[in-house]
Amino acid sequence: SFENVGFIGLGNMGSRMANNLLKAGYKMTVHDVNCNVMKKYSDMGVSTKQTPFEVAEASDVVITMLPSSSHVLNVYNGPDGLLQGGDLLTPQLFIDSSTIDPQTSRKLAVSVSNCILKEKKENWENPVMLDAPVSGGVVAAEAGSLTFMVGGSEDVYLAAKSLLLSMGKNAIFCGGPGNGSVAKICNNLAMVISMLGLSEALALGQSLGITANHSFLTLQCVFMFLMHSCFLLGKKSGGGERVRESLIRIYMFSRACEAGLVLSRICSIILKCAQCDSDSYNPVPGVMQGVPSSRNYSGGFASKLMAKDLNLAAASAEEVGQRCPLTFLAQNIYTEICNDGHETEDFSCVFQHYYSGKSE
Ligand code: NAD
């Protein structure tokens, strides 16, 4: 069991996750490069430290929730990083919940396992690492209902599960090191390409004279293509059985679809599978209540984060030599959306900003 929890990266997601751990009664030590955030926590009576290394010294387990791979590498391997001092470490477990590329997750897992524990703990020979990125966004982070996709050893996952479930409602074991990151980027890939397919179909449907909430359109080909790409990427990147199983299920479903299914029903099923825990996600303003499109695309999953995750998927696909044409197209589209100033809007804003301008 873990008593002393270190937390690094108290941004939109991390602060809410750390607050849930505090509520659950863990003894916390935190660090962020942002001084205002640190002040907020010290005012709350939480122990704050100036460096990741000092956090490690005070913790049995350290959780990181940082923007991207370079920040994570810096926090682990930097001069005052978590692994400074080389081999003698206090924490037995490191959990990285940032969305980063699987290759970096795997390299870090090796670096951690090459270190030695300062004090041997029962059943723990060496310090270990789990990659445990999340889906759900800030609303789920606040409510403690995130889904964790976990890569590493299964024993360690089981030992960490109750800690993870203090911040989430679900923790899915995806296999060896890096497989949590594989599951996360493939999950977002399936979600974003289905959003593009959905927006494109709705825009065309509207242009051809039917209303968005009563469209009968054939999306079978788009889905088959999409699921093929995601399935192959998951497989080539060494994604776990769970990733493969869920993608196969979606793929089988798309094959079973007959032309002319009700669009909103297809989308809600696909998106539920793709995001693990999402609700239906109609991108057309005014069609559905309680989704980002009904509030000017605010309060959702920012396009710039989706662009970042697409960059990770595209780089991973290139590295393993996987053909993923839709990924690269989606990457270009979201880069354009961000360059046009919509980077903070929910990723469903592609309907408004990309598809609304018709070509001649
Ligand atoms: P954020 O930018 O709000 O927070 C990141 C925090 O890390 C900031 O407080 C920043 O000051 C801190 N930080 C940066 N470099 C640091 C360093 N070297 N040392 C210590 N602290 C440092 O980002 P976020 O929205 O909380 O996202 C965090 C991660 O979660 C990202 O990888 C993102 O892709 C992923 N994610 C985000 C969402 C979402 O909806 N926001 C959903 C799922 C996953």
C-alpha cells in the first residue's frame, strides 16, 4: 500500500486528480514549475517541493501529469529529476499519466527498472513504472471518473489499482510497458477520425437537403477504413489484447452495418467504444444539448490537445512503417484548425470551421 504520494504537474488535469487523492486521505507532496499553483497548494497545507527529486525523496509513489514527452523526460532525467542520484531511489513506483508516445514510455520504464531501491520493501525488488494515460477530460478528472489505460507488469497494476481508482472509475490493464500509451493514442485516433467522418457526412447531408438530426447516410466504408488503420496501428505498436479486442469489436460492427443506418445511432455507438466512456457527441450546433457544439465548442477536448495526440499517432505510425492515411489527413486538418485560432475549442469544432466553407 502507498501512503506517501508525490504528484508533479498540477495543471487542468493534474490539479483535479491530486485533489481527489487528498480527499481520499493520501499524504501528498507536490511540485509544478508554476509558482502560483505551488502557492495555492502550500496555502492548502500541502507539502510543496522545488524539484522533482525532492518530491521523490518524500514519496512511495510518484505520479506525473505533464503536457508532453519532453516535459516528462525532463522531470525524470533532468538535473534535479526524479531519477537523479542514479540508482538509489526512495519511491517504489512511478506512474506517468501524461499522454506521450509509447517509445518514450518504454524507455523510461527501462531506466526506472535499472535503478535500485534505497530501502527494500516487501515484494518489491526494484523500482517500477506504469504508463497510465487517461481518457475523460477535466470534467471526469474533477468528478474522479477518469478511465486509466495501464501498461507495465500486471502485478504492479493490481498493486496500484486502488490508488488509480481514487482518481477514476475504471483502470484497464493493456499489457507490457508502453501499452497504456498505445491504447490512449489509438483510442483518440479512432475518436477523431470518426468525428471527421461524422462532420463530413453531416455537412454533405445538409448540403444535399436533409437536416442533421434525421440523416440517413452510409458510413460503412469510412468506418471500415478507419477501423482497419487503427487496428493495424494498435497491432504493429505492440498494443495489448484489450486494444485489439475493442478495435475488432468496432470493426465487426462496422462490417455488420447495412447502408442507411440512422446516423446519430451509429455515431453514438462508435464514439462510446472509441472513447471508452463518452456520451454521444454531435458536432452540429443546436442539435443536441449538453455537448460542446451547443456552447460554442467550449468545455470540451481542446483541438490543440487532439492535434498533439495526432502528432504522436502519426510519428508512431511512421516509426513502425504502418500505412495510416487518415491519421496524416486528420493531422493536417487539426494543424490548420489550430493555426486558424481555434486551438482552445473542442475538437468537434471541425464541423464549423473546416466543413462549413464549401469549395466551388
Ligand atoms: P496543462 O498544461 O493544464 O498542465 C500541465 C502542468 O504541468 C502545468 O501546470 C505546468 O506548469 C506543469 N509543468 C510543465 N512542465 C513542467 C515541469 N518540467 N515540471 C513540473 N511541472 C511542469 O495540461 P493538462 O490539460 O492538465 O494535460 C496534461 C496531460 O494530460 C497531457 O499530456 C494531455 O494530453 C493529457 N490529457 C488531457 C486531457 C484534457 O482534457 N485536458 C484529457 C486527457 C489527457
